Amino acid sequence: MERTALFEFICDHIQEFSLLVAAISALIAAITAIAAFMANHQSKKQYKDSIQPQLSISLVEFNSFLYLHIKKRGTNSRKKYRDQNNRNQKQRQLQ
């Protein structure tokens, strides 16, 4: 079986090809790492936006009257409300 020219070229330059494959795989790994960091950043941003105070509005009927029911939702709203409540109580105690 004869060795073809392409096979001989590959055998003679095997180190260069392995270096090229390593460089391409390193480039792909770098692109993947950048994409992962960007996705993580986007996820954190969406999470922070989701815990912001939001109003939930609904209509409730009671004894033939229609009431507008408004609730604050989100963790920040509760914390800020608690902090403000504590300050108000301290001010009342000082008076």
C-alpha cells in the first residue's frame, strides 16, 4: 500500500496540527466561559429585579360591595416597611 501525499504531509507536520487543534479548543473554551459569565450576570440581574417591591391588585366582593385589594410583594418592600416601622416606634418612644 502506497503512502499518499496528503498522508505524508500530515505525518510530517503532526506537531503543527496538534498545536492548531489545541489553539482552537482553547478559543472555544474561552468563548464558552465568556458566555457562561454573561448568562450568570443576566440571571443575577433578573433575580434582583424580581425581588423589587411590586403591587398586586385584585377586586374582592364582600356584602354586595366591591373592594380594591392592594398588596405589596417582594422582599425589599417588607424589609423597608419593617425598618420604617422600627424608626416610627423609636420616635414615638422618644416623645
